[in-house]
Amino acid sequence: MKTVQRISGLKQMIREAKKSRQTIGFVPTMGYLHEGHLTLMRQAKKENDLVIASIFVNPLQFGPSEDYAVYPRDLARDSQLAAEAGVDILFAPEVADMYPGGYENMMTTVAVSGVSEGLCGASRPGHFRGVATVVTKLFNIVEADTAYFGQKDAQQAAVIRQMALDLNMNVKIVSVPIVREADGLALSSRNVFLSPQERQAALSLSRSLRWAREQLEAGQRQASVIAGGMREIIEQEPLAQVDYIAVVDALSLAELTHIHSPALLALAVKIGKTRLIDNDIWEAR
Ligand code: AMP
């Protein structure tokens, strides 16, 4: 595996790969890799000649009171894991190369309306503009045939799909199911922030989703009943503070009153200082 820091260096490699007609799979990440990221990389490896993964903690997508400065970073460990997962080129740019004029001064940004507005978009103003902008930049640099995103960030995947469609981007977007710990906790780079008690409390997210699925399978279709029951489960944990619990159409992300399939059940919960998200897509059988 080659590690590249400079955009110009990566573009040179990509020109060579295109000359020899290699297909390119791309996995954008913020690093501190875990099995969720590695699953995306392995799938990319199966489906492409060349796999490029990026590691970039994008300042443009963090709010002023969010965890940009303390977001976990470990490039040496990430390099080893990425190489083992089959990544051919690891792109780890500096902020100064991605935003030469400063990210605060970006003249051009990409804003996706509609799907960006509810859920995390409502509690993190500017977040999806930051995501859509950096992903556009990365897509323009990498020129991948296929890009891989985790369903863990369901709204992000919906925003990227909408953006790629609306702006005629020449990249196929693939979503990969959520990877969880054996006890149900969705893998996240932010899980390292959790104390042992907080980690225990964090299990309430997946527990509430499992409960919701049981209710749906038993025929419950009222969104308020599902969301209310999920909230009760979370609120049994003194360390947990609900940001939102949403029952929405899985494609448009429009709020549902009466649940139809496919539905996305999504939640964001603060466990201590750490904001965690999780979700489940329910499709009628
Ligand atoms: P991040 O580094 O958190 O920005 O995540 C990079 C990519 O990995 C995104 O497409 C995420 O949705 C995906 N991802 C993160 N956690 C998981 C997980 N537990 N399962 C599947 N994909 C994930």
C-alpha cells in the first residue's frame, strides 16, 4: 500500500491507473479505523482493480462546539489496518492542502436541501454542507467508479446519493450495512470516548432499535408509539440524553405518522459528552 499526502501526488497516480483502465473503488473516512471502515474497504477490494481510501478529519463539517480538536487520530495504526483490508492507496491530506485559503473562507460549497434538513441536519447546522463539500472535492480528486458509504450514517448516505444524482457525478454510490459489536453497539470511532459505564449506557441505542423492530414485526404502525417506546428505553439510562428519535421514509427521509416500508428508524443520543447515532431500516416482508 502507498500512502500519499499531496493531492497532486494522488492525481498523478490516478492518471496512471486510468491509463491502464483500472476500475477505482473509493472509501472516504475520518480515520481511527474499525471493522465498519474495514468492511467497506474489503468490499471495495472485491469489486474494483484499485482501492483508494482517504483519511481526513474534515474541519468544515464540525460545529464550533463539536469534537474536531479531540477527534481520535492514529495514522500509523490506520495504515496497517487499511493495508490488511486491501487498500492500495491511502490518501491522508493535510487541512492546508484541502483548504489552501482556510476552510472558513471556502467560496464554493455544496448544499443539498431536503434530505439534509431533518435529523442530524437539524441538530448540527452546516454539518451536511461540510460533508457534501468535502465529498465533492474528494470525488473530483479521486475520480472513482464506485464510492462506498456505511449505512451507519444513513442520512449522510442519502445526502451523498442525492448530490451525486442532482449534480450528475460519474460515480456509483454503494451503501454497506452497519457493523456492530457482539452486544449490539454500532462501531464508531467515537466509542473510544466512552467510559465503561457510558459504554453500558450506549447499548440502549441498539436495544431501542431491536424493540422497535419487534413492534413493527408484530404489526405496530404508529410512528408515535414506536418513537415513544424507544425514548422510554433510552431514558431509563441516567447517562443518556436523547437528541432525536425519528421515524422517516427511508428514501426521502420525510417524517412518517403511519409507518410504511421501507422506513428508517434513526436516533442520536448523547452519552455523557459523546454524541452517538444509530439506525435501522425496516422493510416489510
Ligand atoms: P467516518 O470515519 O466515521 O466518517 O466513517 C467513514 C465511513 O465508514 C462512512 O461511510 C461511515 O458510514 C462508515 N462507517 C462508520 N461506522 C460504520 C459501521 N459501524 N458500520 C458500517 N459502516 C460504518
